Amino acid sequence: MDKAAGHAQAEQRPDTLVWGKNPVTELLKSSEAVDTVYLADTLPPAVAGYYTALAKQGGAVAKRVPAHKLQKMCGTADHQGVAARAAEVRYASLQDLFAAAAARQEAPFLVLCDGVEDPHNLGAIIRSAYLCGAHGVVIPKRGGVGVTGTVMKASAGAAARLPVARVTNLAQAIREIKEHNIFVYCADLGGAPLARTDLSGPVALVLGSEGGGPGALTRKLCDAAVTLEMAPGQATGVDSYNVSVAAGILCYDVLRRRSGK
């Protein structure tokens, strides 16, 4: 088996500009390397002082810039006066995710994204996975969005705290996950209802693309499929949940079962 698919090397991604108060705060408090923090000149002194102190603690430089320049850098006015540039941020490996579960003495809980292309969806998935206790998220190197500034913002900074592994071959990664005795569920319309599915124990959840769901090979490799039921009689044309909504529901069910609720 080509182990390079899952864990041979942790991979660098290009520097990422992250904006918004919560994402930047979480980035600065995480172990990610931050080069520069940009603060709009319209920020109140107390707020600017807070981020300047955080930047100093992390070894980053804080710069005051005109608000219009910050808007141009971020490509949006929704920057809340704060942005940070993270350099040489690394993706995790599958082995890092297994190690995270072992360090917490917990059964592994992973979330895999098969072709999720919308950065807002990926950010929301990472946020739900983090809040529900997952040990990491796995994304493909090709056929889906990577961790960008938009993803970081949509995750409310969770992408700086939860390991994200970017693998060359998602199918090989699933095979390796199964070798670790982790049961792999595919979220699919043809699966068993969630209410009759036991998501306890070592588990990996696979979520497909916004349009077509998981690929055929992905479905074949998964141990079982699970579906989220909908109220009967809804209008045709709306036949599935948004992928990030589905992720939130499934991740919460794993958390609920693990907490004994």
C-alpha cells in the first residue's frame, strides 16, 4: 500500500491570510507560526493593544495599517480590523491524527471530506468536528478546497487548533484508517437512518461533495452508509442536507453517544 497517501510527510501549504477577531485570536493562541498581524488604524486602542500583546507573545510583528488597505488585502470589508499572515503552516499527517486520539486515550474519531469545494462548507465542517471532539479532518490534495483564509474564518479559528491532514489519495487513506480498526461510515442518501446507526467506538465519517456526494470508490470502501432522514412531503428539488449541516448533525451524534447522553 502506498503509505504516502496518508502519512509519509506532513505537507506545507502557502502562507495564509486570516482575518476576523476570533480566527486571528485562535491562530495566535495556537502553535501555528504567524509572521505579521495587521491592525486597522480605526481599531480602538485597547483592542489594538490586546492583539499587539498576543502577537508579541507568539513572536509576530504587529503593524497598524489604514482600514482601506486592510480591506484590499483581505478582499472584503468583513475583516473586523484584524488580519494575520501565517507562514509555513503545515498540514498534519494521518499518523498525527491517530496520535492525537492516543494522547487523549480516546477511540479515534475522524472526519473525511471527499471533494468539498466550498471553503465556507469546509470551515463549518472543521468547526463542528472540533467542537464535537474529533481528532482531525482529512481532505484530498486534489478535488477539493484546501485550508485557506476563508476556511479559517468560517471555522472561527478551529482550523488552527484541529489537525487537518491533506492526503494524495483519499481511497488509500480510507484503507489505512480501516487498518487501524476504525469503522468508516459514508454519509449517503442510500444508507441506513442515523437513528438506527451506532456511531460509537472508533469511527470515521466520510462526507461527499456539495453536488454529487461521495465518489463511487469512496462509497465502496466505506464499511457502511448512513443517511439523515427528512420530514415527509417536502417539495421536490430539495432532497438532501447541506454538507456542513450534515457534518454537524453526524458529529454531534458521535459526541452524544460518547458522552452517554
